[in-house]
Amino acid sequence: MPALPPDRLDLIFAALADPTRRRVLSMLLEDDMAVSDVAAPFQMSLAAISKHLSVLAAAGLIRQERRGRITWCMLDPEGMRAASVWMQGFGQFDPVDLDDFERFLNAQMKEWTDE
């Protein structure tokens, strides 16, 4: 996999820095979702969720696809893989195990729903 330009890495890590966006990623681990379904558990406007989804899409962490009148969101694992490859260059990080990442996101989601 070719090295990512620094600005692309900035987009990935900035997208991951926000807890709402991490929660969205966790939700999308389960299945593809319509934008309205992604928005349902959040106490914010559809416009605000759409902005979060745009940030995730710009970072390459999700893809959005129009099916009729509905926009669907799905994970794009290549974005996370690219960040993992970059971190491996430091020799201190193991490759991101997507199963471990899913467990981490599920634990985070449980914490958010228990609050």
C-alpha cells in the first residue's frame, strides 16, 4: 500500500478524534445504514449528523451511496488500514485487528448507552 499524504492522515485522525464519529463507525460495524437510521440514536439534527458523515467520508473511513431517495452509509476499511500502516512505520504498533477494533467500538458504544 503506498504511503498516504500527510493531509490524508490528518483527515483520518481528525475524524477519529470525535466521539460522535467513533460511535457512528461502531454502528456501521454492524451493517450498512441509511443516514436517518444513523441519526436516530443521537440528540442532534439530521444536518449535524450529515456533517459528521461528510467528515468520515472525506477521511475515507466510510462510503455513502444513493439508493433511490435514501443515502446509505457503509464502512470503508481501507481508510483505517491506511492509518494502521502509517502507525506500523514507527515499529511500536501492531497492525489494526479489525475484530479487536470492533470489540473496542462496541465497548465504547455500551459506555455511551449506559450514560
